Amino acid sequence: MCTLTLAWQCFEEAPLIVAANRDELLARPSEPPALREWGRQVVAPQDREAAGTWIGYNDAGVLVAITNRWTPDAVQGERSRGLLVRDALGEATADDAMRLVERELDERTYEGFNLLVADTASALLAEYDGNRRISTLDPGVHVIVNVGADGHYDIPSKRQEDGQEQAENADRLRSTLRPEPGESGTGWLDRAATTIADHDYGVCIHRDQFGTRSSSLLYFGEETRYRYADGPPCETAFEPAEIPF
């Protein structure tokens, strides 16, 4: 599981704001955000096992982030999904990044995913379960989880109970994070950070061998700000991860 929340074109001072939890096996090694040379300069954490990432942004202001997608049938992947994120971060615009994703899916398969690409001009979502669906996101608050996004869910019958719970959690999260009258972008991000750490919303996970491993807060305004919790946000402080290009 993973959860992506974003406010796109909701706040004039910051057209793109993201709060995201990464859920993963506790034993899978990773590195915190750092400056990477991946086709162009990128700030991103890194999965040490497959060398990809689950979230990052580049020096052109393009954000790319991914969640797993639960599928009715197993989809055999030829390549790590994190490497697809890494490739997309080499592009100059969100539109170019999505075109790269589409070309890649013409050539080979991946395990199921939901992949977000966004900049201040465009926000697009690729949903892939062996077939792909590309959608353009409207201005507003969006919540992406393993079973879908924004009230449009495909819940596999073999995971009906867990999938329904996840969909309900996502809907409550999205409702709670609607911008409030007079709210600023920084105020919304602080509220989002608190909400994705709140166990009542079911998106901060603690299990024996699996759970929320980290959390990212990204703010794209006159300057880009990145705060990162290298652990579950309910018990780990967010620290600045603002690495100049």
C-alpha cells in the first residue's frame, strides 16, 4: 500500500502540493532524499534493492510518484516500477513524462501501478493493471491509493474487504482535505501531514513485516520545499530535504 494526496491548482502561491506515505516491507533497504543525476538533476529517495524511487522531482519542476495497484490477476513485470519513475524524472514537462511512460508500456510489462506525473501546468495519472488508462486531473484535491483514485475504484474480488476499507479511507481523506475558506497552501500541507499520520484514516500502517516506511511533503511555489520523515509519520519528525540543484 501507499497513499498519495495532492492539491493541484488549489492555491495561487503553490499550484502543486503533495503529501505521500510510502508503505513497504520493513526489511527492504532504502536511502533518504538526495541529489541524483538521472538524465537530469533529480531530488529523490532511492530503493537500494532495485535502484529506483517511488517519488521525486527534477530541476524542471516535474514531480513523479507511484503506488502499487491491486489487480484481479497477477501481472508479471519485466522491470522494477521504481525504474519507470526514475526514467520519467528525466523529462522536462509532465506531458513529456507521461508520453515516456506510454512508450515504455508499449514495449514491456510492469506489475500493477498508479503513476502520477505533475508540474504547475499539468497533472496526469496512469493506472496500469496489464492494460493502461491515462487521465488528466482537474484542479482540486486528489487521493490515490492501491485500488484507484478519487472515488473511482477497481477492487479485486480476492481482496474485497481490504480494498473496500482502503477506498472508504481514501474517500474520507479526500473529504477532510478539501481546502478550507481562506486556507493557505502551507496551512493545507501542515493539515495533510497531520491527517496522513492519523491512524483514524487508516493510511499510516503498522504490521509485523510491512508498514509505512516514510512520508514526503512537497510544496511547489516560488521555491520548492521538501520535508521527509524517514519512518512512519505518526512517530517520525519531518525534516527539511531541500537540496539545491
